Amino acid sequence: MLARRLALTLPLLLAGVLSLGFLAMPLPKVTPATPHDAVIVLGAAQYSGRPSPAFKRRLDHALALYQQGKVHKIVVTGGRLPNDPFSEGEVGVKYLHAQGVPTSALLAETRSRTTIENLRNASTYLPPHTPVTLVTDEAHAPRALALAHSLGMEANANPSPLSSNPDWRYLFREKLALAAYAVLGVKG
């Protein structure tokens, strides 16, 4: 009876300890790289035609890189939810244009709903084998960069900082997604 209880309890206890360790482990850091000529801003939410706070941080970071003269083409990614009149890509391009980026430097990818779709679709807007810099936030950058490399993209990342009070659910989701990618990989 005791042996049976131990046989049932030990695996659960081990899983619990491993889960706590996983949760306590920080996400890998991506050191901001020198930007390439082309930047892909990975989508985040938009609310009624305005960038969400997370999306605005990404767009403002891409804008700063552009204003420093380091970037000449910005592809903003992100589709729309069903029945939503606005896509993230369109909202992001409109926002950057209002900040002074000329339309000739902006491209809106408007169909994607996931990071892998952001990357696949955005790459079709640029000449083949164009080196790109991914602009996303610090928590998303490791997974986004791994996905870009798995698709054969020559990519680096220059992440925007997280908010001063990041959502723990978002951080947890990124940890799980990065772990799932590490285990399962992705088909390019």
C-alpha cells in the first residue's frame, strides 16, 4: 500500500518541483543587435484603430531606430480579428506615418495572427534573403528570433523593453511557447 502511494505521489511531486523551477527560471535575454536596413515589427493588439500599449512600445522602438537613420524599411505585421475593421499592420503603419515616417518606408502585412505567420508573411514583402531586424518586446524576442532562424531568415533582434509592470500571464505564456518550440520545433 505504501509502495503504491509512493509510486503515485513521487511523479506528481517531481512534476511539481520541475514546474516551480520552470516558472522561476528567467526567459533568455536577447542582446539588442545593430539593426539591419529592414525591420519587422511583430504585431500586438490594436484597440479600435489605436495601438495597444505593448504594440505602441514596439512601434515607438522601431520609430527610434528609423529616426537614428539605422533603418530604411519597416514592415508592420498583424491581421485582424473576425469582424474587426482594423488590422494591426494597418494601425501600426498609420501610427508610424503620423509620427513622420514616409509611406515609402512603410509596409503593412495584414493577414497574420501568429508569430510564425507574421514572419512568413512579412518576408514576402521584402526581396529574398533580405537581412531583417525583429522588433518585439524582450519576452517575445527569444522565441521570435528562433522561429525566424528556423524559417531560414537572416535575422537579429532589437527588442523594446517590457513595461515596468509586465503581465505575468504573458511572461508565462512566452515561457511555455519557447519551451514548446524547443521540444517540438516548427516546420518552415
